[in-house]
Amino acid sequence: MWTGIGSPMSLQGFGIINLGVLGPRFDGCTHSTTCLSRSPCKSPSMPRALSGALSCSSSSSSAGKSVLHHGPDVRPRIPESHPSENEFDHVTKFNMSDFTISDSVSAGLGGRADELLFEATVTDPHSTLHNTKVVLRQLTSIQAQRRGKRAIEVLRKLADRRMMYLSYSMQVHGYISSKSDTGSFTLVHGYHGSFSLRHWLQLSDWLPTLEATLALDEESVRRVGDDTVGGPSVTRQLRLIRILMRDLLIGVNYLHSHGLAHTELRLENVHISPVDGHVKVGILGNAADFVQSDQSSGALKSHKERRKMMIAFDMRCVGFMMAKMVLRELMDPSTFSKFKMFLTRGNDPACLRELVFRILNKNSAFGNSGLQILDRNWGAGWNLLSLLLAADPSKRISCLEALKHPFLCGPKWRVEPSMNIIRWGLGSTAVRIIEEYIYRQPQRRRVAYFIELMEMLNPNPRPRNWLEMLPGRWRLLYSTGKQVGLTFRQPSTRVLINDVNLSISRASKMDPTLQFVSDIEFRVLDGKDWPHDKIGTAGKLQVNASFRLMAGRRLYLKEDKDSSYNLAKTSTTQDSVIRKFSDTKWRKALPFNELPASLPVAKLAAGDIEVTVKLDDPLSRNVATATKAIQEVRMQVPPEMFDLSRLVCGTYLDARLLVVRGVNGSALLFTRSFKEI
């Protein structure tokens, strides 16, 4: 048997091993990594609490899943229940003599501090569980016993769809309790292997091992819209994550459809059955009802709000589980704490990609397979992750919607993407092209083309939307008018551009004036040749300006077919965009019936401008060298970032991307950034 070294196990009374771990806190606790070894945990004797005349009952439990909960959400309050013995009359009773206790316990079973775990085998020849391996979970505290009784109580709601329960839930076969009221209470539930999903992910060879455990074949991969097995490692991981995530969502949706929220989803509670290849979620001891007993007219509205909040709570937990499955670096508590802090500070999950690139180690032992998985299919993985972890509970995706998301649908399934998915895909593709740093003419045309498409589908055309969403820190990615940084030109002064940021703030919600601050960070290197050490002298160029937002329109001039000459002809990029949107496929996605002559934009009216320069020693004392350095910075940076009055209108804005047009028609693409965690 496998066990954990350094895991929260200790010998307690009578030599019994306690695998109990403090349960998940919803104020943001993290779980330590458990190292695996092959030394068995011995359990030489049973505690006296299990030696009396006992009874056991069989029943059906639901499929809920366990995911780690973090963030500012408030944990749903679980109503206390004190069921009597006759409330379990829907189950069959057993004697304790029907069990043979094993002398070892698997570390992957997990538990809490007030639980004692035992592996046992049913020996009663008259039982339907004869020779079946089960887990005895002895609950020692009053709170733990309440959880166990609640796990059996909710089975009544789930009995109508037994196949779903058997497929996606860790089955509760019954319970064991002493005759006295003060005695212990023990759940008897199914055994689905010695590893939880957390233990699987900690294995160095988890991918081939888990594939062998699930016995993946062409029939099994058809469940996720695929028809092949094998392939590159990233493809195999994506296929496996789709299988696990779809099972998880089906199980959680099974609970939600029966008016229950799991409320305690975490990696440690999830097991994978090698028998049927399905994910089994943990015990429903903390399952909460959507609808309470009060059915007054005033309470019905609160019931709907309660249902939405509890579903959103479970979906956030599913999001944390998905993040750890894809980005295995998040299994490290220190890395995950940065991930969690990013969300608790109110940052939009749509910007998670910007965060992950900063916190992940470039020389990670896991490589960059997680980033490749999330970037595939036009960045569909990042989109699903942002919807699961949305700060606003009302904007979180449901289980059924997530099952239809392109990230969880294989290449053989036709998925009709929503307008939000189309916008997301256009922006993600443009960013990926820019990150390749191949700025030849074909790449530049493609980026300009995608920016034009994004502007056509701008979700926030009104200035009031811009006033709400625009404030923040934006990092410049690309300019269609000028390449940022060095080119083949030999610079007069060796200057390297670091980040170019645009910080936008608003004094108050009643004030329509916006303050723009352009921060250009650079380094100046001494000498005529490029040194190997490119630390150099740090410098910063800052430009401050105030703007007022007004409603405006951007004109799209078309050719006059009846005229012998063309009017002011649009650019080649705009022509190709118009032809693209004239296609039948794209016309279905357009928010208008025919292409308009103009589109609404947020017009920027500039006010006063202030420029400041800061250079470290010794450049701060050399005016001539400093002047040449500033001139070189202006050569490498779009003029709109040095003279903010050149910005005339905003043409695209969403939670993560911003497009602003200059007076010469060039587009500047920004991504939302943030200060260091």
C-alpha cells in the first residue's frame, strides 16, 4: 500500500492511524504537498469504539466533487440536522462482524483531524457487497458525526437517478453507529483506489500512469469529441483534462439539478475509479439545500438568490481544480498563494495569462505544457478559466454551459461559439502572433487584420462603459504604425526598452475627466558596442495628460462603383475586413444586418500635457548623453506614447484588451496589467 511521509498522520490510541486533515477553510487556506513513498501504515488493532454491537445501512449518495475553495466568497452555511435512527429506514442494517479490517491505510483517502480511516472488506456472504473493499470513516466529534448523518440524509434526493449516482459519486454504502447516543458514528463508503486526484498529479509519471488506469481507447475518447489516442504529450494532457473536467462537471450538475450544492469541492476528495473510469467525488457531508423550509412569497426571491450564489460558489471551486490540473506549478503552495492573491485583490480573471507568465518559473520542471494547453483553440482554456473564477458570482459559468465550452469539446464536435468566444479568440490570436516577435510584412498585415475585426465587434461602444472599464494599468503590446524596440537600424545610443505602460485613473465616479500617465522604462548601455551584460543605467520617461471622453464615430469609406474614380480609398486591411464580414458565415455573428458606413467610438479630447524624465547616475549628470538617450527612446517608441495628444479615439475595450487609434490612423494594442504581486 502507498502512504504519505510528512502527511498529517499520527498514531492515536490503540495504535490506530489517523489520516485526518483539517478541512478546507474558505478564507484561503492552502494545502501542503504530500510526498509519496511505499512504506505501509500499519493499524494493528481496532479502537473500542468499533467493537460493540453495531449496525450498518446501505443507501445511494450523490455525485459531488471536491475542489479547493479560495477567495472572497462566503461559504454557504450548512443547516444543522439531527436525524434519528428511524430516518435511516431506507437502508439495510449490518453487524460489525461483516467487516474484516485491513492492517494498512492508503494515504490518498485523506480525511480530517476528527476522522479515523480504515480499509475493510465485507465478509457477509448474504450481502450484495460480499468481498467488496470499502472504507470505514469513523467520525469522532459531534460536528463530524453531523456531516456523516447529513451525507446519508441527502441520499433520498438522489435516489431517482441511481446510474448517475453510481457513475460520478463516491458511494456511501451505509453507516456504523454504536447503540449509545454518545457513541461514535462511522460511514461506510466505497473504495476507489489509493490515490486522490492530488496524489495523481504529484506523480512524476502521472500522465502515462493515469492513461493506463483509465484504459483509454477510441471508445473512451469519443466522450470528449476525439477519435484518436496517443499523440504529443500536450495533446494527451489536454485530452485527459477534458475527460476529468467533463466528469467533474457532470457530477456537480447532477447535484445542482437536485437542489444541492456540494460546498466542499477540493482535489483531496476526488478519486478516479479504475473500474468504470469515472471521477468519483467526495462525501456529501456538507451538502447544502438551495431551498429552505420557508416558502413565503418574500422568501422565494431570496431562494433564487441563494441558489445562484451557491452554484457560483461550487463553480469557483471547479475553476481552482481546473487551474491546478492544467498548471501543475500551482500545486506548490507559494505559487498558488500568488495566484489566489491576484484574485482576492479584485483583479479580473480574464488577465490570468498576464499573471501566470510572471509567477511561473522559466525553468519549471513541468515545462510549458500548461500554457500550451490553455493557448490552444484561440485561447479557449483561458476563457473558460476566467468564467469559472469570475469575481462577480452572477457572471460565472454554469455546469451545462461549461460542458458546451469549446475548451472541453474535442475536434470532432461542432461547437457554435458565442460572440464573446469570437471576440476572445480574435484577441488571443493577435497576442500570440505579436509574441512570436516576427514582424515581417505578412505578420504585420495579420495583426492589423485581427485588430480591425476586433474593432468591428467592440462590446463597449458607449463612453459610459469606457469610463467604468478604462481605469487601470495597461501594457503596450503592439503598434501598427511603429515597431516597439530595436530594429536593424544601428542606434546612436545603446538603449533597451523595457515595459511601456499606460496608467489611467479617474478622480471620482462623478468626474468624467481621465488622467493618462505614459510610463516608458528603459536602460542605457555605455559604449559603442553591445556589452554582454545588458544591465546598464535605468531610466524612466513619464508623460501626464488629462482627457475627456465623448461619443464619436469612425468612418469607413467605401468605393463608389458608379464613379469613374474612387473616393478616398480605404486601406487594404479595411477592404479585407469588409470582405470577410460580407461572408455568410461571419454575417451570422455580426450585431448588425449590413456593414455600416461608420462605427461608434470613444473620442478622446486631450488637455494639458506634462513630461518628466528620470535617469539614474551617472547619466543624470551628463546632459548631452541624457539628451541622446531620450532621442533614441523616442525613435523606438510610438509617438502616441510620448505625445498623448496624438491619441484621438478608443475603438475596442474589454476586460483584458484595449485598442486606441492615433491621429495618423495607427492602432495601439494594450493588455491589462497590474503591479507586482
